[in-house]
Amino acid sequence: MDHFLYKNGVLHAEDVAVPEIAAAVGTPFYVYSTATLTRHYQVFEDALKGMPHVICYAMKANSNMAVLRLMAGLGAGMDVVSGGEFRRAIAAGVPGEKIVFSGVGKTREEMRLALENGIRQFNVESEPEMRVLSEVAQSMGVRAPIAIRVNPDVDAKTHAKIATGRSENKFGIPISRAREVYAEAAALPGIDVVGIDVHIGSQLVDLEPYRAAFTLVAELTRALRSDGHDIRRLDLGGGLGIPYQQNSNQAPPLPFDYGEVIRSTVGDLGCEIEIEPGRLIAGNAGILVSSVIYRKNGEGRDFLILDAAMNDLIRPAMYDAWHDIVPVTEPAAGVVPAEIDIVGPVCESGDTFAKARPMPPVAEGEMVAFRSAGAYGAVMSSEYNSRPMIPEVLVSGDQFAVVRARPTYEEMIERDTVPEWITENRG
Ligand code: LLP
């Protein structure tokens, strides 16, 4: 459920008419709903009720500072994967003891930063990383709290580029070697083993892979405890999928049922549960609004050419992802959709958002909205083709605010510097 609905024939973000925002910031732009973000955080709180837990929002999905401040205010912890994300979490007011640090390539500098800020836990992904972390912590006179990310070799049944829990993926250590690696961890002077971490992929639309992975984690918890390790936390990662297509029978599992899978697999171990949802919190809390530049009649197919492109929303080009695309002006009842290709202006055939998509008629100059664009949208954008980053707007009830402004062309150009030897040799 989200808060992007037609009211009086016009798409609204909560109580704000989308054209009103467009008039203020120009298209294309992202708009996020405070009510939806809040609600999605709350459904996880409800799903884990009764179990000691921390919800560490995976900010890679949407790391706008306004979104992070909102999450922090709701009591969220954060899952970060870089020094930059760590700094954002701190800037958003999240205390170190609520931040977990994931990722296969943490540098010594990132480790130091996290340790200085009293990090809750590092999710360690390899033995070399663990040894370096021990060294860094020791040099600072502290011990680094860690969970080791285990790779359970289960098929998450999601897109290959976002599956992480198979043995061929670069993530974690094989669960079959876990006891051996935990034994080494316990012997390292700068390491304090606190738990186990697992994350099997993103956009999961089936709970069974979770059940399989968490069952293995429960077995491992018992085995490690019998080896003498004090396993007191389980980080179960993120990945719960969202509905990208409203009019389809695809219905991803509900957070409540996901909570039940957690309860029934690891609920009796007395561990504190950590989860790292990203997409489910932010995905359906955002839309991307764009204007139609041209309608072009091609041979055997027609094109809707938008002012948004793959640099603004790369998911269709990168993962063949589907986003519902709807006109901002509600189509009249009984209007017959016609198939059309929806593309951006970037000079690549890959800059295609949808092929043969049934669409109600939309004229040049009219606006469309990409739904479910709040996660992995703005954060993955670039300035390819020298298209400045597009603005982000947050609504709450009947108010809206620009939470990241569109840079001017001058700002974009002046970010580069030209060395003197080029300007001097001018002629
Ligand atoms: N924890 C870890 C360790 C992760 O690697 C991820 C996502 C998450 C949590 C959050 O997963 P979520 O709840 O958002 O599914 N750009 C891709 C998705 C990449 C996901 C990477 N890792 C996309 O647009 O579909």
C-alpha cells in the first residue's frame, strides 16, 4: 500500500497534487511519501514484536538525508556498506551502537571510522578482512564486535544480479566452513564474536529460501554455541520483495509472514534479531515523475520519449526491471490502452523503460509517473550524457519540500577542473 493515488482526476502524493510539485521543481523529479515510509518501517516493528530486535534500514536503497532523519526518528538502526554511508548514518543522528557495517571490501580507514564511533557490529565477509579488522582494532586498543556473514548456498529465486546467497557469489564464507572460521575469530586478539549474519538476495518473492537459510543459521547457532562461542545476535539481512506490478497476480509475502518465518526458525534461540530491509521500506514510498517530450511513430512500433532517462532510473536497463508507468492525469473511464515503447533521450538503445507497454493515450507535454521508484532509484543515478541529477522531494500530508535540489548546469560543469598545462598551451 502507498499514498500515491488519483484524487479529482489527478495523481497525488499524499495530499499534494503532483502537477503542483512539477510546477515548483520542473520534471523529471523523484517524490517520496513520509506516511508510506513511516508505515513500512512500522510493519517490520509489528512483524518482529515480542522478539528482541533492531531494524537496521539498508540505506543503500535510499540514502537521502531527509529519509534517514525520518528513519532515525522512528528508532531505526542502519545497515551501511561504505564510509560514506556510515557518515550519513551518524549525520542523521543514528548512534554507532545501532549501525551494522556490511560489504566485502571494507578498508582500514572505514574500520577505524566505525570503531571510533562505537559501531554495533561489523558483518565480516572473509578471513583476510577479519585479520585486518583485528589488527586495526588492536592498534586502537579496542575489540571489534563481529558477526560472520555465512553463505548458505540457497537459491533466492531472484534476478541473478541481485542474488547473493549461492556459493558462486562473492558474499560471505561458505556455511560449511563456518565453525573453522569462528574458531580463528575467537583466537584473534582484536575480535569479539557476537553473532551470525546472513543475507541471501534482494527482491525475494517467496519465503521458502528464507526458511531454508534461517534453518541453517539456527543449526549453526547451536553448533557454534557448543564450540563455546557466545552467539547472541542474528543478523538476517534484508531482501523482502515488493509488488512492482499492481495489476498482476504477483503478490510478494507480507512482512508479518516473514516475521513468522523468523519466529519459527530462530525465535527460540534467545538471540537478538537484526534485519536489514531497504527496498520494502523505500520502494513503494517513491515515484519518478517525467514529462513526455515527443510521441514518435516508428516502423511497427510507436515511442513515447520522456525527459527521464536511464541515468535517472537505471533499474529497467540493468535488471530488466518492470515499473508501472501511469499518466499523472487520470485516464477517462473506458479509454482503450495501446502498446507503446517508453524510452528516454540517452543515446543508447538500453535507455528503454518499457517495450510494447499498454498505455492510455498520453500527449506530448503531459506527465507520467513511474511507480515503486523510491528504492534503488535516485541512489543509482548518474549524470551520464551530462544530464544533471534530478531533484528529490518529500511530501507529508499537504506539505512538500525539496530534499535535494537539482544542480545548475554551471555547478555540474564547474565540478571539473582543467589543468593549467591545457589552458596554457592554447595556441
Ligand atoms: N543487506 C545487505 C547485506 C544487502 O546487500 C542488501 C541489498 C540489503 C540488506 C537490502 O536489501 P533489500 O531489502 O533492499 O532487498 N540495485 C538492486 C538491488 C541491490 C541490492 C543489494 N543489496 C535493485 O535495484 O534491484
